[in-house]
Amino acid sequence: MRFSEQLWQNNLALYQKIVQHPFNQELAQGTLKSEAFQHYIIQDSHYLLAYGRILAVAAAKAFDADDIMQFSEGAKIAIIVERSLHAGFMQQFGISPEQFANTPLSLACHHYTSFLLATAWSESYPVVLAALLPCFWIYAEVGLAIVENSAANNPYQAWIDTYAGEEFHAAVRNVIATIDKVAARCDGDTLAKMQQVYRRGAELEWLFWDSAYHQQHWLGLDPV
């Protein structure tokens, strides 16, 4: 069994909890409150900027030239997607530049990005890759699950199509292949740490969606 297959099987129950979360279920049916989606989009934009930085660190730590190019390009794409949110979904759902600028990272977003940044700077390349993988892989699988059950005339169809599309899934398959290639070179202690950080990343994926669904802010207060 490939290392990536072990990761997925060991965390399958957590993935199922994510895909069954009310945020994703209501998103598929088009019944998700627009305020929850607005919260999600703002936090996702904050997240993607940090994720781009983390991918750049992964590129700097990569073992070979192909991996450097893969994650350098990934960092660039993350920033492009972050910018496209401002021109697309934020305008579509009535989020002004001022509202975005005045909304800080939620507790969940801050926790997730801080975990990834700390891992990126302090851990070895294989461990960094394992921490990055849940965002790629879980989003891809959630996108497929949602698109299969998406209601007609879904107001969130454009977002659903982004993460269910072949271009994104091809990128995810490439990352999984890189993880397996790198894991084959690792000792038992490194593989165990990779398992740990993947699990924490998957847990934080769930927390991110849950926070958006409940529109949570620091100390339960609205942003100032």
C-alpha cells in the first residue's frame, strides 16, 4: 500500500465527517446562508495568501528540481486564486474591499495557517508535504462529492466547479505522487511525523468549515 493510501484510510472517518458537515451539505443543495459563504470566502482569501507562502517554503526545501518547480508553481497559483476571489466571488456575494480589509483572520483560520507556517519553517521537507496535503486532497474529494449532489441552479455552482474540475484534480494527483515518492525515502520516525501532521491538517480542514458555518469570530465578537 502506498503511503498516501495509508494516510487516506487512517483518516477516512474524518473525511466523511467533513463531507457530511452542514456547510458542505447545504452548499451542495444551494441552501447555505449567504452570510456563511461570505465568511468562508473572506477567510479562504486570507488562508490562500498564507498557503502560497507555505508552498514557496516547500519549494525551497524540495529534494529535486522537479519538486521545486511543482511547488513554486503551486505558490503562484494560490496567489492567483486568492486575487480572483476578490474579482469574482467577493463581488458576486457583495463583499466590499473595505469589509475584507477590516475582517481579521478567524480563530480557525489563524490556527490553521499558524500550524502550517510553523511546520513549513521548522520541519523537514517530507513533513511539510504531509501537512500541506489535506488542503489539496480533501478539497478535491469534497468537490467531487458536492458536484455529484449539486442542486439545479445552485448559486454556489461556480465555486463547486472550481474544486471538482479536472485541472485542480490533476494538480492534486501530482502532489500525491510526490508525497509517495518522498515517503519511500523516509525512515519510520519521519513517516510517523508525517502521519501526525496530516491528521492535524485534516482536523483543521473540518474546523475551517465549521467556523465558517457558525460565522465565528475571536471571542465570539463581530470584527471591528
